[in-house]
Amino acid sequence: MPFFDFHTHHSQGFQSIYNLSEHESNIQGGYFSAGIHPWNLTKNWEVAFEKIQEISENPNCLAVGETGFDRIWGPDISLQKKAFHAHAQLAYRLQIPLILHLVKGHDLLIEYLKTEVRVPRIIWHGYNLKSHLAKQTLDFPVYFSFGKVLTQADSNAAQWLQECPKDRIFLESDDSDLRIDSIYREASLILQLSEEELSQQLIKNWNHLSSRKIS
Ligand SMILES: [Zn+2]
């Protein structure tokens, strides 16, 4: 059985969530996610977002995103905030998770969590910060997805994976050329769980948090 890949830019398949690239709407039957990455936001983002809203009605659209905050590569923060809120409302309405891209914007996430009433389930993808920053979000519906950085010795990601509640974990290949199997192997060593147990846990995690289930 193939392992569930929460977030990939590479392949469409029935055990992975393929992130549609910008202007891509040709869905070939697998699971996917749709959103406007902070790097791709322009002044006309609302027009592009209408298209995202349409695509997200497809039951194979399992998540909204990537969206989030990026103080290094993203445009003006006020623009990023508007776009993030629109994506978050969409995810909340559909009761599917949001894929969070976060670079030097931890404070913006905390501000959002503390002020917004209708917070969707948020999966923080490519997590690789210190554990205490993740812990600050545990009172909220925030989940964590870990990728290829787990293969590096003593990463922050590996540290947090060890401490993180098991029902908050996902794994992803993202845009790396590592196969998802290698990431499961690393994670299973860190967690002292078999790859099979881990796989079942992550599918259970997904089906618990989303209105759109995977089988
Ligand atoms: Zn990605």
C-alpha cells in the first residue's frame, strides 16, 4: 500500500495530495489542494481566488492552500493577511484543512489564532522550527507536516516530531526529490513506530479532521 503523502508538488495519485500549480485546473482524478501561494499573490489575487473557490467545490479537493505568511519572499503583509483570511474562511466553510506556508511569520499566525473565531484546521507544512514555537499553537486546531528535513541529523523538525502529539502529525514529500517512503522510514525511526503503524495513524489523523476523507 502506498504511503499517504499530505503535500506534494510532483505526482497525482490516490494516496497523495497534489498541490495544483498556479493556473493549473486540469485535474486528473487524484486528490489535490488548491490555493494561491504567498509568493504568487498579486494585486489581482481576488480574481485568481474566485477560480480557487470554484475548483475547491470538487470533492477531490482535500485542502485549501498553500497560503500563509512569508516575510522574506512574499508581498506586502497586509495583502498576505487578506489572502490568508479568504483562504481560511473557504477552508472553514468546506470543513477541510488549510495548508500553511510560514516563513518568519509565527507572530502573525498567533495573532490570527487569538483573534479569529472561525479557525479551520490548519496544517503547518514543512515544519522545522524549535519545539516551543509549535507548543504555543497546541490550544488551537494546528497540525504539523514534516518533510525531507527529517533526514538531516538533529533537525528542529525531528525534535518536534518526537514531542508532538501523535494525532497532530502528517508527512510530506513537498517539492523534494525524495520519495515519501524515505520520509516514512525516517519518521518511523524517530517515533519508534513501524511504517505500517505510522501510515495507519496518519490516515486516521486525516479522517478525523476533514469532511473529505481518504480511504
Ligand atoms: Zn509545497
